[in-house]
Amino acid sequence: MIYLVTYDIREPKRWHKVFRFLKSRGLNVQLSCFEVELEGRELDEVIDRIIELIEPLEDKVYFFPISAAASGLITKLGKAERLNESKVL
């Protein structure tokens, strides 16, 4: 399933760690927004890793699932990119 992952990380060092981690897993669609394809246990593994990287009392991370039906309805304008399968682990 594809997830839209958005975050608000207060400290730049933590922000950069989360950014690098998510960039290794999916498509960076905005500065703090990623499109990531995760199947089965992968979602739990990504969540566990992000929990290690953030400060829960200061930072926010949201995972919005995008169903297969809805993903076909997504409209991308401008320099629109598709989720690059080679980036998905």
C-alpha cells in the first residue's frame, strides 16, 4: 500500500535524519512529505525506526494510507513524478 508520510520535526538534526531515512524508502514529493510504498511488516519497521529518530513530545509524523483504488485517481501537476520502485526496499 502507498502511504503519504508528512512530518513536522522541530530540531534540524532530527529533521535531517528523518528526511534521509524516508528518502531511502520513497519519493520526496515536498520538503517534509513523502510517498512511500510499504507492504506487510514494512510499515511497522518504518514506524519503529522513525520513533527512534524523533522526539515524541516535540515532533509530529503522520502516515496517510492511499488505497489502490484512490492511488489511480491521484492527479500530479507540474514536475510530477511517480513513485520510483527502485527506491522502495
